Amino acid sequence: MLQSNCCQNPPFMRDFQSKKVYCKTHFTGLIEDRVQKTINRYNLLKREDHIGLGYSGGKDSTVLLDVLSKLIERFPQCTLTAITIDEGIKGYRDDCLEITQKITQKYQIPHVILSFKHIYGATLDQIIEKSLTMKHAMSACAICGILRRRALNYAARQVNATKIATAHNLDDEAQSILMNLVRGDFSKFIRLTRAPVQKFGSLLPRIRPFVRVTEPEIVQYAYAKELEYHSFPCPYASSAMRNDIRTFLSEMEKKRPSTLQNVVNLHDSLTQHVPKVTNLDPPFLCQKCGEVSTHEVCPVCLLLDNLGFENPLEK
């Protein structure tokens, strides 16, 4: 029978890094300490930061809300606002919104909800339905990713946030690295750094405090703290390429523990050899909405225009 290495309390979870067995109390403390070390290692936060937390109501973002609400108590000048993006997914997002409102009230954290319908003039369901009639239809996750990134950045600017925090974990980070390799996208491979980078004035730096915490550890943390969260998967998630990469890395991690950590460590080492360029002049300002873009028309406006939606973003 397993025995706790930390104290006399009943064993709860084995740490994948140290291989030690922890009780509930020491396990949750271990995760909080690892997040703090990640923040220090990558200089994720400054004392006067206003963090806009992308909060979906799922397990990852709920645990991040719990952890950050504790950590920022050490920095009285640091503030936190939860931002929920309502994509407009029938039968899915409504339940999420109820949970996000309930939990943010419990933690007494300001909460902002921004819908696709408000900013784009259509729900994700409507946009995806229209996209299926096109000859070269994009995947639902690709469409959502383009629109969510813009919406989250827009909402964060509205509340005067200085950084956007997302709950991407170690599994997600390793998957993103490998996806960029599989696609042969060297530019994205290099840009995916753990440290926050202010590339352009209107694009807020993004931080991922969970990049050294695995998904199973997040699940166990939520269980140990008895956190309530929305547990149903997005109905569009099965179409993502990420699922194939997730399956592969999950099997590798089972057979060869520390695979995920090794992928991220290698990426850290490689990106240290690439010159860090910040505060770049944007190559373009979108002709339609004025946002920074790598092309004359940004991906959001191009997507809406190609699908024939009236574009509320146009200047």
C-alpha cells in the first residue's frame, strides 16, 4: 500500500516529476508552488499587472482561477478579471455561463462576458453552418480559434488588462509545439514562447501559468479542492487536428514518462538561440477593421467576408 512521502496523511497523488507521493493538502500546495515557479521562471507577471483571465468554466480555467486568486494575494497591486467568451454554441455554452457567473461571484472576482453575436454579428453555430456550404470549408476549431483570439483580446482591452492569462497546460503546450512541427510552420514554432512578448501595441501579451502542470494533475487538483466546473466537451472538438497529436503524445507519455516535459524543455532550449524582437511595427493594419495583421486584410475580416456575413468590424 502506498504511503505519503510528505506526512502521515493518506496518500492522494504521485508527483510525475519527483515521483513522491503526496496527501491532498501537500499535493495542492505542490501545484501552487510549481505555478509560482513558472511565473518566476518566465517573468509572467509584474506587481501592477491587471490580468484578463480567459475563463470558460471548464476544469483548466477554473483551477487557474483558484490558483491565481491565491497567488495574487501576495501582490496587492495586481488585479484579476475573468473574461468569458460566449461563442453561441446551442446546448453547450448556456450551462457554462451559469457556472462562470456562479464561481466568479464566489471568488468575488469581476466577470465580463462577450459574445460572438455582439462582436461579429453571428453565433459560432451560424458561422459554421454557413462554412459547410463553401467549397473549401475550414474546420470548426480553426474558425473558432481565429474568432476567439480576437474576441478575448478585444474584451481584455475593454477592461484595461495588461496581460491575458489562459489555462493551457503542459499537455496543450507540447501538442502545440508538435503541431507546428507537423505543419512545417517554423514561424509559429519560434513564436510559441513561454515568456510574455509585447509584439504590437493592440495585441496584449499572453501568459500560460500552467505550462509545467499536466492535465491529470489539474483534474486531481480540482478533485482535491472539490471545485465545481463544466465537464462536458465542446461538440465541435472532435474535428480538431490537435486530437490526433494529443492521442500520440498521451501514448508516448504512458510508455516514456516525461515525454511532454522533454518536448517543452527542448523547445525552450531551441528558442533561446533565436533573437528576441519586441515592439515591432505591424506589417499591416487591416484595411477593414484597423487591427494589426500579417496581411492587408486580417483573418477575422477575411473569414467573415468569405462567408458572406455583414462585417460589423469594418471601420
